[in-house]
Amino acid sequence: MQFAEVVSTAEAVTATRARSKKVAALADLLRRLGPDEVPVVVAILTGMPRQGRIGIGWRTVGGLDVPPAAEPVLEIGELDAAIDRLDALRGPGSQAGRTAELTALFARATAGEQDLVRRLLTGELRHGALEGVVTDAVATATGVPLPVVRRAAMLDGDLARVAEIALAEGEAGLAAVGLALLRPVQPMLAQTATDVTEALALTLGEVPLPAAHAGGAGEADGDAGDGESEAEGSASRLASVEWKLDGVRIQVHRVGDEVRMYTRNLNEVTGRLPGIAALVRSLPAERLVLDGEAVGVGGHEAPDLFQETMSRFGRDDGGTDGEIPGLEARFFDILHLDGQDLIDRPLAERLAVLERVAGPWRIRGELTRDPATAQRVLDEALAAGHEGVMVKAAASPYEAGRRGGAWRKVKPVHTLDLVVLGIEWGSGRRQGWLSNLHLGARDPAGGFVMVGKTFKGLTDELLAWQTERFLELEVARHGHVVEVRPEQVVEIALDGVQVSTRYAGGVALRFARVRRYRADKAPREADTIDAVRAMLPRRRFAG
């Protein structure tokens, strides 16, 4: 198949907001692929080449000036083979070879194909075809029930491989996919809640206790040793309220003395965490899979800030060389123990097993249904320097690869009133609208200091309004950036701030999103850079 068909499908997916239309377009494409093309295209649709990150950045592709082909001739297999060759070009003198290879590839690509390849290689591919949508499309294209596809994807950890099996072997092929040790599983993810009371209400109403496990819930609660007085009834009426550590999520597999560790993106980091590997070998088991966090510990038992921990991994967490010192492991779940898969067992039972296997390294938490108890756990977590709590239905199975409602994260929501200093033109579905805001805090000495950017939290109505508004305030343009007079105040919600050398103020916003524009506030009323710096986390550790 020609690569142009992938490009046109990606454009169609980008152009629509309707999930059903996205799924239909992707399913039609999948049905028309050859067997060898399926894993290549599914990987592209989920934003990454089949080969993974190959170390090509904007400096390399941005410097290319190759006239595009007038007509589409590039085939999917040609593109995949070219990326294989690019991946093989490493070490001294490889830059010239990569440039030559990319030049030859781009010469056979149309303008649209060049654009998609650029964004694919640099990790900037955003066309709305996320893994969940592609998973739905695989089910639609093959006629396999969606839960079967989802389960295979979560256990295998490679949606491209699962799609290949589904299209070739159907439901029977996917049924044979099971949890395999030493191969990463897609992690279970959480939705958000505004506070612990809401989180308890949502999680306790989310998952009924499986009938097959109802009899063992009380025993599991007792074994776990948390909230025993409240565990007299069914676990379906309890939630596990656990500290939320600001670390790097790790999934740990062990078979005998062999240990492998993976990040939430399923990149292997075993060779970089020998201390944690040694700890896992010391646990009373021969075969296990643990889910947890690698947490950096600074001076005075203080937790390292998240970006400090991540900086130890480097920009590419896929490496396996180079030990990362000063990281400790804390675990919150166990998926397998000595031949028995536990993912379908209720959380209360899994926690009891985790306590027996790795109790001293288990993340703190309590089984409860009492909002006051949950609030106390949250207060303790925050006082210890952590970012909040997780509230999990005690009856819930481990729904790997899903952001289900059975897990809820609660983190204090901070807001800042900041001033818009500039704004970038959008791309894809936001083409023609001003989208990405440049945000500044007020400097008491005069002027404003940039502290971050965001394009999140914007409805179509806000996009249209701010496009008109900021064109009125425009003072200059620099490529795709429109510089504006600092007159518009915007209320920004954020999870916190972190130390940063990117901006002059030395801090940057974390997970910033637009809450509302403040027509009632003048720029002189915006929050100061000192107020932003005061939000830097305290450095304490326990857990």
C-alpha cells in the first residue's frame, strides 16, 4: 500500500472530533493493509515508528530542504525499511549518513507525507488516533469483541503485534495471548477527582465485587492489615487510599534471578536500576510482577522533584546502560506470584499478597470508606512532601492499559492568575486558530516573566474568542508565534511548579490548563513570580 493512504486517513481522523468516525476511518485502513504492513501502520497511528525512538530530532529533519514529490509513490514497506536503515546509523560519522538517507526518503514523499514523517520521527505526531481509538478500530476491522482486543493488548503490551494477530487469526489468536513474565504489560491508569470525598463516591460505585471472590474479601483485608475494623463487610464497600508518590512508574518482572524493569511507556530500564533489581531478587518469591514507583531520595531523606528523577533517566528513558544512583522502589500492586496471575483478583486480595511479599517497600495506604480517614491519609501524604493520594476500589481487578474509573487520583488543584505574553498558531484540527498560550507572571520590579505554555482546557468557543482577542493585541510575529501586549489575564489551573532553566524566572508550570479568562482583573493584579516560586515543593520524604 502507498503511504499516502495512511496520510489521508490520518488527516481524516484529525479533521473529525467524532470518535465513531475516527474508528471507522482507521478500521477501513486496517482492513486494506497487507500482513507485513499492519504492525508498521498501527505503530505510526499511535505516534511512534515500529522501531521506537531512533534519535532523530528537529535539528536533523528541520534542516532538510528537499522538494516534495509531485505524486505519491512512497510505499509503507519502503518507509519502514528506510527507518530501519536510519536506526542502524549510529555513532561517529553517522550524521552524514542519516542526512543522506532522509534526503532520499523525502525526495520520494509528497508534502503531506514529508510532514507526517517529520512529526513521526521527532515524536510530535498528533492526529487524534491514540491507542484507545486504534484499539477500537482493530476490534471493528476484525469483528473481534472489544474486551478481547483490550485484554490481549494489555497483556502483550504491543498493540501493533496484537493488531497483527487479530487480523491474521481473529478471536482465537487473541485468546491465546496471556500474561508473559519478562514482557511488559500495559499499566492500569487513573482518572481524576476533585477531592477524596468525590473519589470515594466514584470508586465505590464503580466496581461490584466479583461473585467468585466475595467470600475471600474479609480474609484479604485482615491479611493486608489496613482498615480491619471497617473491613467486616464486603470489599465492594471499601477503597484503598494510598499515597501518590511523584516518582517514575516502574513495572518489575522476576523469574528466578533474572529481573527486568520497564517504565510506563514499556521501555526497559533494568540496567540502570541495579539496586532495585537486587531488592526484588531478595523478595520471598521466584516469579512475580510488581507495579510501583522509582523514587529519588535527596538530602535529609527528602524526595527528589519529579524532573530531577527524570533527568537521571535522560531524555530517552529507553536506555539500559548507565546506573542511576539514589533511587528507591515503592510498590502498590502485584500482578503475578509464583505461577498465579492476579490481575483478575480484587485489589484487596492483591494488596494482601503484596503485603506478604514486599510489605516494607509497599506504598502507604488504608482501606476505608470514611471521607475523614481518606482526608487524613491525604494530609499525611502532602505533609511528607508527596503530591496527593490514589483512591482505588478494593473490589477492582487490574485493568491494564485502561484509564478506568476504579482508580482516582486526588491532587490539590492550584490556580494562578497569569498574563498572556504570546500565542502560537495551532495545527491539525486547530489550524487557523491561535492556540498555545505563552504565560507570564508579574515581576514586582516591572514587566513579566515567562513561566510556561499551555494549549489545554480550550473549547472551540474559547479558541475562536482568543484568536480574535489576541490579534487585536498583536505587536509582532516570529514565525508561528504572535507576540501580544501583556494586557489579558487568564486563570490557569496547574498541578504545581518545578525548577526549570528554560525560563528566566527559574520555574515552570506543571500540567497547566486554562480555567477561564479574567476580564475583571488588570495585569497589575496578576500573580507575581515570587508567588510562583513559593509553590516549589518542600523536600521531605517518608514512605
